[in-house]
Amino acid sequence: MSSHRCNAFDDICNQNIEKNLRMNSIAEDSDDEYVSEEDVVTPWDVTSKSAKGIDYDKLIVRFGCSKINDDLISRIEALTQRKAHHLLRRGVFFSHRDFNELLNCYEKKQPFFLYTGRGPSSTSLHCGHLIPFIFTKWLQETFNVPLVIQLTDDEKYLWRDISFEDVRRATYENAKDIIACGFDVKKTFMFSDFAFLGQCPQFYQNVVRIQKNVTFNQVKGIFGFGDSDCIGKIAFPAVQAAPCFSSSFPFIFDSNQKVPCLIPCAIDQDPYFRMTRDVAPKMHFPKPSLIFSIFFPALQGAQTKMSASDPNSSIFLTDSPNQIKNKINKYAFSGGGSTIEEHRAKGGNCDVDISFQYLRFFMEDDERLEQIRKDYTRGELLTGHLKKELIEVLQKLVGEHQERRKQITDEMVAEFMKPRRLEI
Amino acid sequence: MSSHRCNAFDDICNQNIEKNLRMNSIAEDSDDEYVSEEDVVTPWDVTSKSAKGIDYDKLIVRFGCSKINDDLISRIEALTQRKAHHLLRRGVFFSHRDFNELLNCYEKKQPFFLYTGRGPSSTSLHCGHLIPFIFTKWLQETFNVPLVIQLTDDEKYLWRDISFEDVRRATYENAKDIIACGFDVKKTFMFSDFAFLGQCPQFYQNVVRIQKNVTFNQVKGIFGFGDSDCIGKIAFPAVQAAPCFSSSFPFIFDSNQKVPCLIPCAIDQDPYFRMTRDVAPKMHFPKPSLIFSIFFPALQGAQTKMSASDPNSSIFLTDSPNQIKNKINKYAFSGGGSTIEEHRAKGGNCDVDISFQYLRFFMEDDERLEQIRKDYTRGELLTGHLKKELIEVLQKLVGEHQERRKQITDEMVAEFMKPRRLEI
């Protein structure tokens, strides 16, 4: 699983994507009207030719999921007696499937659990990778529910030209970064597939149950797999689907419970869970609910790709304050005028300005952000000043993450990854 | 895995078998000259239109394996200082791949291990199911090597319309029957996939390593899978391949050892191991060696199918002495003359006579068997007498098996299935 844009940027993928989109086969999602759109969104590739990036409204229609509207946000706030997270209010988490079902559970004091994950990358995480984890942490704290985090080391091994040892090392380093986001070990179980599939028979049993209910034709339609793909890729979607079912974690959930699941993730992961939602009734389990984020853009602009091989395409969690400053000043795509005079006269375009977009993700102060938006749009705030704001926010974010990560010991990783009952 | 003819008879299979045979794609085995033959041999179907059953000489050429000849048998006897088992001397185990490699190991006092298995069936085992286990026990005692026995409950669940609970129950009952064959618990590890894939991470890791090295095109060619097959079937061959690699059992073998493997099985299982032998060099492991048996015929004759739903198609291990007697008298296909006069005049045909064929499998006394063959062929021995010989042999075999099986406790099953170091 790639919780955010990582898979889309990191992976080598020979899929015929146009064909893939055309073949989205599970009934609830297909909509032939939109198949000729230029945006490509799969777990392994996200591409848009527009300077504004992906057209998310069209994507919602094409995937058949729902938009998060003000009513839903108000309901969340009313039920939890907390202000909605800024990632929700600002439309970073913008779409969902059956989120209201989970709120119904919460209202009736019935249990549910959170499931998110990541496909471990061998390079350091970038700040966009934090988004699903920041939001998941907020969900966990707000709803006080168990959380399982899957590290799909098997997926990375299957899709990339990487040794088994390297993928295991990356998994361990990624685990430390995720723990450094501040999850509560008492309520959180993290696992890697390569380890957990030797720890819990019920997990493999659910993988096989899912695999019995999905044909090659279906994964061909959903994921674009072809005859020359290895059988590991063809089998893998069931491994990402299995954590949706609470019986995969018998040490957390009683066997007579069928606890519903909410998955926060970037929308490129939807194909996995469309498949899972199709299978769930055959497994006599509730369909997982989902809440989807938009993609985190590259410094160079929303239509370019972040690349693990290009350290200048994003801010990494290992970057020094100086590297952060230099990268943003040098590479962050500006929506401002080409000269100060033009900027003062015509104003800046926040929709394409990467510094403003990054602030939308990371600046917590709503009023300040709104002020920046107005001032920049009117041309009163210059690009240099906008970048200065972002540099300060990211230097703080990354610096604090580095401090927390230093405290993560091997013992803490082992504790998070130990199958055990959670304290909920 | 079906060690004997069980899969071929038990399973519902919609494969296009002719196409399957035509597509055997791994280079070492294909031989276009023979693809138009009538015999069908796959892990899920064995069919011959000849009264004599499968033409094994042609099958050897088509599969690209080797015939077991007198030289090989002499070498085994010379190396082990034991007379070869009657199943070897009588051509029941008739073919092999690289068996000489294993003998070279043994000669140099280098280790190897045995691997066999069974796809658990919900009905009782029949006496033919004992053949691979009787022979494997002899191999283990003769060469004094560790043995792993795989029960492919996942395979049965994927291929058949059976509930998860029923396949687990069948696995447990089958395990007891296998243990009752007399294996030494100190040297034998038995496991079911549904349990072991939650006990040993290295096993799943090897499954994924194999799956990375096999494409859908390859399993399509080898097994005849199609687009409408579930992804569980497509993934499964890697689960049957994984036990060939000693690193799948880190509790038995040191991680720095790459211990070669010998697999006794019926020849319908060859496709799995052709695939495995193709993958082995990419895994930096020795190719498994194999020793193949012919199929155990149905009572009604070598060209008919044994069917789990027809209790009269074979002698089951739960049959009473009287059931054994009545089934053989009533159903065992006779190669004798249609009248006593004709039989006395023309003699009987041992090649198609099921009673004689069963004696070939189960009568240990060579001289007596040879005398029976001569007398029956000459017409001196009548079918009734031949059947009487077989009834006695099978009543003893089944009766003794039932006695031993009664002694098998839950604790003994647990001990066989516990991952542990073996005493070799």
C-alpha cells in the first residue's frame, strides 16, 4: 500500500494505463463517459497534463466515490465535539466511500477501527508522506479507535528491482518514521507483510478467502495486470485487502465481532478497496469505508512527478534547515507574476503556486493562511515572502520530526509490531 | 499437493486440458511430437482412453523426465546396502528427475531432505493414497534424512466448493492417516499451509520470491489457468514450490545451508516441480530432484476414474473386512477369460487385471507375486483365487492401518506439526 503519492512516483510500471482505466470493471464504479480523460490515477501511476494537476471532481465521478461536503464535516464536528482537522476543512481529504456508515457506528457507540499503510521506500520519506499519518493520528485521537498500519514490503519487493534485504531495511526505517508521527502504541498495531504472514495464520486464511473470490479477469480490469506480469503481482491485491477484515487480527478483535473498518489513504489506492468492497459481502463482512486525500504535489508543480531519484522534487524528512530553504527558494513552482511589477498589478495564483499549496497542507493557523491567500492573490504578498512562510513551517515540521525520530528505539519498533491486544 | 491420484479424481476442474498439454512451456519438457496423444495428465485430471491406462513411456518423453532403469536401482542398492523397495523394483516408482544428483550427495555424505504431501480430501483416504507415504517412509529409513510433509488445505479450499471449516477438519483427519503410516516424529515435520503460513515468516518470503519469478503466461502454459480462474489458483503453485527450498524451514536447516530436496510423488504433480526447477537457479538454490510413481487404478479398471462420490471405485482405509471382500469380488476388473474354460485355455491378462495390479502395489513377497503372475497368465489360477489373494492382503493392510490409526492422539498430531529441529 502506498498511503500517499509514493507508489505513484517510486514505481516502475509497464501497465497499459489507458486500457486499465477503460476496464475498471466493478460495477459500482464504472462510468464510460469519463474514460477518455487525460488524468491517469492508479496505485502505480498518477499523471495529469494540466498545470492544476488532477481534476478531482471528474475523478470522483469516474471512481464512483462521494465528495466530502460541508454537511459531512458538520456532522463529524457535532458528533465528536471537536473542530474538524484542517486537512479535512481544506479539502485535502476530499472524498469518501460510506464514511457516514462509520459515523452511524460511532453515534451508536459501536466499534470500528482504522487501517492505513505504506509501501516502504528505500529513500527517506518526504513531507507529503506524512499527510495520511497526520490525519490518521487525528482520526484515532478523535474517535478513540484501534489502528492497524500495514507496511507492504512484499509489494515493493514484487514491483521493484530491489533485493529482499534492501526492502526489509527500508521497511524498518519507514516504521521508525511512522512511529515518530506520534501514534499511541497502546492503540496501534503496525506490521510488515513479510513478518506478519509468519505470525498470524488467520491473516493468510483471509488472503486465500479473498483470492478465491477474485478472478484474473477482475484484477486485469481493476489494476491493468497482463499475462506477462508475475503471479506475485496478481496475488498481491488480496494481501492489501485482508486488513480490512477484523478477523485478520484475532489478537485485537474477538472472533465473533465483525468490526467495520475506515481507511484513510490517497485516492490512487481506491482500486484495491473497490475490489475489497466487492468481495466483502461474499466474506460476510462489512465493506470497508474510505476517506481519500488528494495527491501531494512535487516542488516543481502539480503536473510533474516527484521522483525518489531526484532529491530536489520534494522536501525530505532528512533535509537540513538549509536544504529546505534552498530547495524551496530554488525549485518551488511560483504562481506569482514574472516581475514584481506584474505581480503587484495582476496578483498571484494560489491554485498553482506550490508554496501556497504546501502551506495548505501544513500551516495549521487558518486565519493566517487565509490572510496569505488574500494578500498573495491581490499581489500584496511577494513570492519571496510566501516562500519564507513555507520555509519556516517546514523547517519546524521537519526539525521536530527529526527530534522525535531520534528517540525511536529498536524496542519501540518491536513493541508496535508485536501482535497483542490493544487498549481500547 | 496430491501425492497420488487423489487430486486427479477428486477435483472439479474446468481447464482446457488439451490446450494445457499443448502449452507446456518450460523448455526442458516440451516435445511437440507427442502433444496429440490421448492421455491427459495434469494435477487435476488424469484420463486415458486405453484399457491399459496411461502410456507411461510416452509420458516420460512428453514431460522430459527420465526412466528409472536397472542401473539406477543397482546403484541405490549398492550405496544403501539394502534391497530396493518393491515399489521401485516393480516399476511403480518408474521415473525421476536428477535422482542421481541426490545419490551423489549421499555418497559424499552431504545432506538432503525428502518432501512429499497431500491435498486433504474430506472423505477417507483409499489404499492408493498410501503408496507415496509407504515409499517415502522407506526412503527416509533407508537414507536417514529429514522429511517434510505438506498438507495443501489452501489448494483444496481454492479448487473445491468446500467450506473453510470442512477443509480444516479434513486436513486433521488426513494428518492422522499419514502419521499412522509409521513416520518417525523425530525426523518428520508435517504442516498444513493454512497453519504454517502463520508460523514461519521465511515460508511466505520464499512464496513471494517464487511468485516474483513466475509470470501468468508461465502458469497458463504449465497448468492451463485461464482469465476466469481466481487469483488464488494462479498464486498457489508457489505455495507448493516453496517447501523445495530448505530455507523455508529455518528451524530444521541452518540458514547458511542450501540442502537439496527429493520429492516422491505421482507423476501428475510434475508440472509444479517443472516450474520450481525453472525458478530454483534464480533463487540460488539447487533444483529439486523427483521420483515419480504411476497412478493407482480404480477397481473398475485403469481407464476409469476413482471418484470420492463412488465408494465402490476403491478400497478405503475405513472399509471393514467384509466391505473389502465384497468390493473386490464384485467390482475388481478381471483380466481373466469370460468362462472357466476360456480362462484355462487362453489364460488371464495381468496387465489389465486390477486384482493383479493391486497385488503389484501391496504384496511384498516377490516370489509369490511372480508365481501368481505365471499361474494366472497360463490360466492355471482362476480370477476367484486371484481375488482371494488380494482380499487377504488388503484386509491385513487396512486392518493394521486402522489399528495404528486408533493410537494416534491429538498430542501426536500436534507434535508432528510443531516447527522444531529434527533429530538427524
